[in-house]
Amino acid sequence: MGVLVDIVPNHQGVAVPEHNPWWWSVLQEGQGSRYAAAFDIDWAAGEGKLLLPVLADEADLAALRLEGGHLYYHDLKLPLAAGSWKEGDEPAEVHERQHYRLIDWRRGDAELNYRRFFTITTLAGVRVENPDVLEASHTEILRWVHSGLVDGLRIDHPDGLRDPASYLQALQDLTGGVYTVVEKILEPGEELPAHWATQGTTGYDALAEIDRLLTDPAGEVPLTDLDTRLRGGEALDWAALTHGTKRAVTDTTLHAEVERLARSAAQDGLSLDHTTLVDALSEVLANFGVYRSYLPHGQEELAGALQRAADRRPDLQGALDALAPVLGLNAATDADLSETARRLQQTSGMVMAKGVEDTAFYRYSRLTSLNEVGSDPSQFALTPEEVHAAFARRLEHWPHGLTALSTHDTKRSEGVRARIKVLAELPGEWESLVLAVQEAVKGSDADIGDGPLLNLTLQAVVGAWPVSAERAGDYAVKAAREAGLHTTWLDPDPAFEGRLAQLVRRLTEGDLQARLEQFAGATKGPGYSNALAQKLIALTMPGVPDVYQGSEVWSPALVDPDNRRPVDYAALSERLAALDQDEPGYGEPGPRSAITIDGHGDVKLLLTSRALRLRRDHPELFGGYTPMQATGAQAEHAFAFNRGGVVAVATRLPVGLARQGGWGDTALILPEGEYEEVLTHRPFGGTVLLRDLLDHYPVALLRQLG
């Protein structure tokens, strides 16, 4: 088994300064440290000092103490500059003589003077654009690669790099060409830069395509209407929502980054009032439609952001016109880019992630299976033809990129999304449930007074059913705090969160539990059909399948930390062994005794193990991609393709299929030759009726014989 290591390439952990000798040196020696240039620090903004936002409040400086030649703030151990103290000095006086200054942590979001990883101040930005810093900071990683301990690298947040293309090329040169994928978020229609030295993305784009293939487009209007009703009759505009959440981020949690951009623009010669400049930069960042541009490539993205900012804020037109060339508009070459232009590209992705993924996704509840990392929830569904075209492009341009369904960062696991997708086929029934729950809690201690949040919470509970009040409650509180409308991480509202907890208790173990259980039961079979369909597609489509821990079986996990609960691998191994022991001979019919579709997940385990073994043992059967079209009345419910000897067939929109009486005479013409259906070991060939091929499971995996 190979090892793929996930790294955040241009940041280092500094939570415990003594564990990072570079950071320790900078704290002790300031700008005179040999490592000062390795970190991205704006010394002038701190009056020559590095600002550390760690204090509970300014008065907590009284907690400082001198001990063993070091300065301590509670358990935080800090170095002392040479000659900066003597016995009998007061700790607060000594603190004033250091190259760092401890400040209230609340000031960090506005005043921080070093680059960080999003809003995490304990991950400090490193200048890997400097070749010496890159090599020195990657010493251990390179050792792992060259010694054969690591077979590939997964690059987290490449958008935060100053120059992703140069970094990736340098990494390939240093590693000798190790397999590398990037956690790049692509918006609909956006392509991964072709000149990047990478095998592809980590698969969020594949996840988005598969989710929308299995979403019924007929559900868009009624679910949108329900969302509008829950908002008091005012339709929600996704673009307006995300502009507002991104602008809120630039004004609060990432304001220090905007201030740094403004200082940089002034240093680049832009003579604008500082307040106006900050306002204009914030508007540009809030109007970016993608995570970042790659100037001089991607000029249209920057131009679009500038134009949308001007349309929204005509009063800023003059400032935006003056700012545009400084931000790199019309720059012909990399050498034409200013420091500000480079920094803007590092910053826009942070604003997008925090404003959209971590805020807007929790305010937009139309169909939350679409609210996923790397996805645009306003894009409701894709046709089979659109997905076939996307898969063909993937084979042509990025055949070795990952294909993912769940990761440590997904907002809902693939199992939860599989069930939530069923709501698009049951919009009327869902509306009845939501409105009934809303009416039942009205005026009670479980009334949260927020229809969209109620909708979002209900979808999570149904998607993860059966789920404990504790798990569902933890999720609901996190969702509410991320949404930031009634309670927040920095300023939680105990009264509101108490009502939310009461709502969850009534849904999971109280008077509303039976109603939820009944509806969840209606989604169980179709949801499991969706789960198998998306798994089959992700495992067999062009690319390298990424199977997240525990997702080999039915794993209805919610957002982190729920999706990081321990996996019982011993139990999974026993279940896999049972499947292997019950393997029938060629031509013998299933189903096996160890396989059920009751939610225990053994069909999914069977599918995952057989598909991965087939890819391992017969890679020659996965070299092409040919869309296949079923014929007959229910053809739209089948999605099939031929990889060059392996045919995958998946059921889509299972509720509609059942309502129409099943497959009937719908058939699929297999490519020439004889085939074995891998899950049941039955022979097929020629024209196959789907009612025969899919009589045991809603998916089929066929291997050409001979």
C-alpha cells in the first residue's frame, strides 16, 4: 500500500514556539534572525515587533512570569532577547523589550502583521517562493520521498501560494517527479491551469458532478419555492448572499489581510485615502467569482471582479480605476505584477473559502447535498450528457487526478448527501414535513425563529438517520455559529443555542421523532441506491478513486468533527472476510447471505472491494471512456459508460423509477463480447434488459471476458 501525504506547503505550526526553531529564533532575535525573511511578516505594521494575539484581554499581561530565562504567559513559553532582562525586572517591563508583543486575541483579526493559514494564527505563512526557504522547509518531506516512505503528495490550499505554478514545478524538480495532486477548488466552468506540474485535483470537482447527476432537476422549482416561503416570501439570490458573506469576512475575521493589502498598495505608489483603499479592496475581494486568478493568466477574473465591484459601489469607481493597474489588470508578463497584485491572489481564496464554504453554505438550505466544498449550490443538477462530457475531458486532460466523494473537509459525508438528494424527488412530501415541524414548535422553547436553519437542520437529521441528539445537536450548533446570524463562535448566544438543542431533542427522541423516522424510512432505499450509484461512478470513472475512511460502508457522517470519529477497521475486515468467504462461483446467482440493503452497508463494501480489486488487477480495462445510452421508457434512469473493457451501470432518480413501475423493457446494448457481472458473477452479453441486470442491486459492474 502506498502513502499519499497531505501537506500545507507554505505554512508552519507555531502554536508551541519552542517546537519550531525558526519561529523561536524570530521571536528571540526579531528582524536580525537568520529566519526572519523565511516568514511573511510586515514588521513596520507592528512598529518593528511581531504581534502575537494570545492574551485573554489586555489586562491579562499580569499573568506574565519570568522563569528559567524565559517569559511565560500561562503555559506559553517564549524566548527573551539577549540582554533584555536581569534579575528583579518586572515581567511586563521585560515584555516591552522583546521583538514580539502579546496582544488581545480579538485584535488579531484586524491587526495581525504576519500571514497565516486562513484565520488560524498558529499556522504562520512561510515564503516558499524563495527557493532556499522552499527546500529548507520541505527537508523532511523530501527525505520521505527520496527514501521511498512516501509515494505521493496532496497539496492543501495551493491558492494560498504566491505562485502555485512555480511552486509545483520546483516541487517536481526537488522530488524527481513524485505523484502530486492539488486541493484546488474549481467553480463551474473553471479549468485547472494546464501548465501546472500536477496530476490533477483532489477530486472535489468530480464530487460536484456526481452529486448533480443524481439530483432530480424537477425538484429545483418546488424546493426553491419552499426556501422562499421559509424566508418570509423573499427569494434568496445566491450571488447577493455570497457577496454579503464575503464582504463580512473582509470586514471582520480577515480584515488584517485587507489592511496588509492596503499598505502594500500604498507602498506600490497608489495615493488613495487609506479608508477608501481598504473599502475598494474589500469590494474587489467580495466580488471574485473564483478562488483566485493566476496573473497574467486569468485577467478576465480580475476584470470581472473590478466591474462587479464598480456596479455595486459606483461611489468607488474612481478608486477602483486607480487600483486596477496595481492589482495587475492588463499585466502582460509575470514581471509586470506588483507586490499588491501577488498578495491579492493569495488573499482572494481565503475570502472565498471563509465567506462561502464556512458561512453562506450554512445560510442556503434549498437542497444541502449541493452545499459542498468545491460546489456551487446555485447549480442544481447536470444532465447525463453534461457529465459524460466532463468525464471525457477528465480522461483527456487529467486522467490521474483523484475522484472523491467524502474527505475530512466535506460538510456532509457521501452517505448523508445520498439521502438528502432524495428530497429533490420528494419535494412535496418534504415541504409538508418541514412546515409541520415548523408549526409544531411555533412559540415553544424549540422555536428557533429561522426557517432556513430549521430546513438545514432537518435535512441533516434525515440524511444521517438514525442519529443521536448529541451528534445532531453538535452539528446544529456548529451550523448556526458558522451561519453567524443568531450565534457565533466569538459571541455565542446561550439562549438561542438552548432553543436549538431543544429542537434537536424533539426531532431525535421527542414528540417529533416518529414523524422524522417515518420520512427517513421513505428515503432509506432510494438513498442507499444513490449511495451505491455515486460510489460505483467514483470508483470506475476516469481518475484515481479516493475512498475516505469508513466510507467503504454506509457511513452517514456530518461535518468535522463528526466525520473524524474512529473507524472500527477490525469489524470492517471481518465483514469483508465474510463477503469473500461467501463469494459464489461464476454464473451462480446472488444475493449472498452476508449482503443486505438494510443500511449495514455490506453491498457498498462488496462494491468498493470488487471495483478496487478490478482496477488493481486489470488496469488495461480502464484506458478509455465511451458513454452508453440505454433504450426504452426508463432510459433516463440509467447512467452507463464503458472504460474499455469494464462497463459501469448505475441507477439515477430511483424514486421516479419506482413510481413508473420499474425498468420495464428498458435495455442496454453491451459492447461486443461476453461479460461477467462482478458483483453477482453472472454472465451477460448483447442486449441486456436492465430489469435482469439490476434485479439484485441498483448498480452493476461488468468485466469483459477473454
